[in-house]
Amino acid sequence: MKALSNIDRVQISKEVMLLLLSLYESKGKSFYYDDLFSRDQNAFERKTMAVNIVAIANYLNLNMTDARIRLLSKKNMAPRTKDEHGLSNIKTALNQLHRNPESFELLVNEVSNLAKGLSREYEPITYQTYERQDEGVFRARNVSKNEQLDQLLKLLSRSINQNTHELTQLIVNFYVDFMNMEIFTVHNDLIGMIILYALLLKHFNVFKYVSFFKYFSQIKDAWQSGLITANYYWSNGFAQTDMLDRLLVDLLIKAYEEVDQLAHEYEFEKKLNKSDNIENSVLKLGEVFAKEDLRKRHPNVSDATIDRTLKRLKDENKIRPIGRGRGAKWQRIIKGHKKLSMEQLSLFND
């Protein structure tokens, strides 16, 4: 707890302060996003979860093919290998977090259940122990580090409730403490990453609509460098967390920029007939296309709507099917959109 308990030493630079002002201005739009996306919130969350799982698999360098990662990210399939069990456990943990993130309380029992869930058919994760000499006792005894974790979690909760320090600073300093304390026998980095995500999901609901782990995987090397820097003087209570906090704030700002762009596109699509919008995409795609191409262009449109539109276009003799089953594709019969040639205009010609 050497970083979090000494957070008063942290000074926020003017540059970071300006970034924080921008961040919290975007955070203030949370109610607007929730209201705008309410009709298709489940579709957004399914898409975000799939992107998260693919990004985590790549971040952890799991021994899985891209095809298996994509399948596991979208479907509840039976894992075959150790790494597939590990990724399936992570997916289960994230799905549980997404059920009601705002009311999630970070307690020792929750962290213990997380470790237990990640261990399932994968690798045992247990609490480390350390020797402690109690007052009035001659012999030291082994004590589980869950007591230290409990103290750290209570300090974080108290610090957040007091509202005397900036939230991202608190989260980063807590993360540095957790990583240095080595609470568990293995996979402290994985558990720390998921706890970091849980805290961000609770306080920044942007991650219901865009993937946190997509951005986190992009800064993997920089994040590890920042953690090494923070660890230098951690034992003396002077952890240098500036780099990690700057990375986290930048990540949050990029996430809000993405969701803002999604909001503009979503508002535009709401004004259009969904079926007509899908037909417009068919005209823009290549002559041969797959249903998956339409899913990517319209992630918030149900499969049923896409299927109805494809059937209508087939009945109107605008497209025809090629093949059957998963590999089935469609061929456009009518011509797609063409660029119109621009004639030169003259104000003075007859």
C-alpha cells in the first residue's frame, strides 16, 4: 500500500490537468450515451465483449488459432486446450462484470471468486503467505496475503469515497500497489488487469460500448515500461506513477472519442430505414459478398433484419446466393454505385 497511502505526494502537471478536463467533460455525456444506445445496448455489449476477448488473447499470446479465438469470443463453445479454458474463464469473468458494473463492489470475496474462476480447468491460483510476528507471541506464523489485500481494498474504497484525489490517480496507484504486493501465487498480472478493468468499467461507462482491451493491447509495451518505472521507488513510498496515469488518461480519451463517433453514426442510422440502409451497403460492397460483411457494417442490426433484407433483395432479383451453409456468399446481380463524372461548370458559356 506504499503508493496509495502516499498519494498526497503526487502532483498533476498542467498538461495532464488539461487532459483530465477533456476526459471529465466526455464522462459527463454518459447519460446521453446510455439513452441513445438503450434500444441496442445488448448488441453493443456483445460486440464489445467479442473485441475484448480477441484483444486479451493477443495480449496474453495464447496458443490458439485466430479462428478459434474468434469463435470463442462470439459463442459459448466447449474449450479443448488449457489456453482455451483460460480464455473461456476470462470471458465468464468479464460477462459477470458487465451484468451490473455500476453497483460492483471490489471486496476480498470478489477477488477471491475471480481467482477461483480463472483457475477452473486452467491453473491453480491461491493466496501467497508470509511470516508475521504478532505482539506477545514468540514464534512467527504464516499468514495469508488476503489480509493485506483486504487492507488495500478498504484504503482504495475510503480514498474514492472521500473524493479528495483524482480518480485515475487513485486507480493507478492502487494498481501499482497490487502488482508489487504479489498477492497470489501466479497470474497477478492477469488478475490485476481484470481488477483494473472492473474499476474503470464501474466509473467510466464508455467501456460498455467500446473495447478497453483493444486500446490496452496497443499500449502493452509502454504500460510495462511505466510499471517498471513506478516500481523503482515503490518500497520507499515514492512510486513514480506519472507515466502510467498519462497512458490511462490518453486511453480513456481515445475511448470516448470512439464512442462519440459511434453516437453520430448511430443517430444518423436511426433516421434511416434499417433494411434500406443494408441494401445501400450491398450496393457498395464488392460483387460477391458474405453476410459477415453486412454484420461488420451494421453491428447493431439483428441477424433477422439482415436475413429479411437479403431475402427481399433475392425476391427482387437483385442478388442471388452462392453456396450453402457457413461458407455461403451472395452475388449482386444489379450494378453497384458508380462515381458520377463531374462536368466543368462555366458561368459565361452559352
